[in-house]
Amino acid sequence: MIFLGADHRGYDLKEKVAKWLFEWKYEFSDMGAVSLEPHDDYSPYAERVASLVGRSKNDMGVLVCGSGVGMGIAANKFDGARAAIGKNPAQVRAGRNDDDMNILVFASDFTKDEEVREMLKVFLQTKFAGKARYEKRLQEISEIEANN
């Protein structure tokens, strides 16, 4: 399952992401905003998505806000959530392959639709390589989470 979330600045782009996921036949759930809420904050949407994705080995998330920064900060407060802002397809591929990134964050104010579409494809199609050194890093992150 792919969980989507966006605040008012990311709402229109989230709707496009949902359309693409539907066209590509991915199973997804929209965690809000379900309509344009001009004065909403990103934190409730980050919480909804990251709390679900962080508990699952197979679920993924896509979050959208104006800069991408707030969503990423909030999402990474949840154990098991590994959120990062997508900059370009190669960076997203590395994030999935090397770091098992499970939440892709988009900056709607700074990213063109076609760039988002390409990064989303890469995010969904790239698998975690699972090399020993990558697994070790994820274990170290889990230990940090357990001790904080």
C-alpha cells in the first residue's frame, strides 16, 4: 500500500500523484487533505502517513508540502520511517537502493510535475538492495530510534 499526504501547498500535486498511481494500477490510500484547506498544517498528514509506513515492511508513503522540509522533518520523528526529499531520479534511486527510503517527500514549490512523475516511478520501481553494509546501517538507525 502507498499512503499519500499533503497540506494546502502540496494538495494539487498530491492529486496528480494519486492520478498517476491510479493509472499505473498501484494500490494507494489518500490520508488527506481530501480537499483544499488553505490554512492547514503539514504535521497531521505527515503523522498519518509516517505512523503507518513506519510500522510496515512493505508499505510506502508520498508526502507533499511547499518546501518538502516540514513534511520530511515530521515524518522522520516516527520509528521506522525513512523519509527524504526527492531531488532527481538518480538520488531517489540511491535512496531506495542503499537506504530503503520508504517515504518520498516532494517540494511542490520547487519541483515540476514531470520531475515528480519520473521520481515517483523510480521510487516505486527500485527495490532495496539489502547488501550487508546497508542492512547494518538500518540496524544502527533502529538502535538510535530505540535509545531516543
